[in-house]
Amino acid sequence: WNKMASACRQARVISGGGIRLRQTPDGTIISCSIWQPWNHPFKVSMSGTSATVGRGLVDGIEPKIGDVVIGGEDGKPQPKLEIRKPKFDKDGRGWIAVEVTCDKEIGTVEEATIVQVDELKSKDPLKGIHPLAMIRDAGKGVMPLFQITFFNLQHRVAVRASRHFFWPA
């Protein structure tokens, strides 16, 4: 009995600096008054009509915007994805995504690029698209952004079935 009581005490949630706990009959509500941004792979930020994507990898390959890798290169600044005419689907959603191009024979990733698309499907069976962030058409040029991907990615493709699979690395 004492060991079970000790295990219960060790498993309870403890508040810390800036963290508040409120016990309710339905569980515990955790509130945080201190918020700090998390600099994670593929972090997307928008400013006006351009987006910046933080450094991230797909199967060890760093995607590019134009001819520059998303983390920037020696002598070249971090590239921006220009979104002058954003593409949205019928529900007003657009996607900032990574598009991989695969080898036809063995399906390994040959290159990865950052794109803005209105749908997450490619007509080319050797290209796969994975969303990094969703943008909404809020009207009057306002486009709120919702981050989706927080980790480096791994990718596999079933070439015959034209199916692309992405998961956190």
C-alpha cells in the first residue's frame, strides 16, 4: 500500500514558475503565464506577401526556395517564399508545403522545394507534398497562418501506387 501511495505522489502534476494548476472534478487545468517561442524545424512565419521557413530536413535533404536552401547559404540570406497571388481551395485554405521529387527506380528523395499550393495532391506520381502550415483567406489580404509541422521529416513512396508517406524524423 505504501509503495502504491508513493507512486501516486510521484505521478502528480506539480506547478512551477509561471505555471498554475487548477483541480476540477473532471481533471486538472494547466495554465501558463510565461510564453516563449519554440524555434523548431520548418517554422513558418509570414510578413506581408512573403513567408520564411526555418531550417528543416526531409530524409537529410534541406529543401530549397528557388536556388537557395531554406536555412540560407554562405553569402546569401535566408530565402523568402513570395506569395503575391496566394492559391486557396474552395474552403479558403492554402498550404505552405514541402514538395519532394523522387527517383523513379528506387523512390529516394532527389530534391525538396518549398511551395504554396491550394491542394495537397500532385498530378506527378513522383512528387509528394506535405503541409508545413495552413493559411486562410480572411479577406482584404489578411492571411492567418497555422503551423502544422514541428519536426524534421522522413519520407517513403510506393511508386507503383503513387502514395507518399511522411512522418517525423
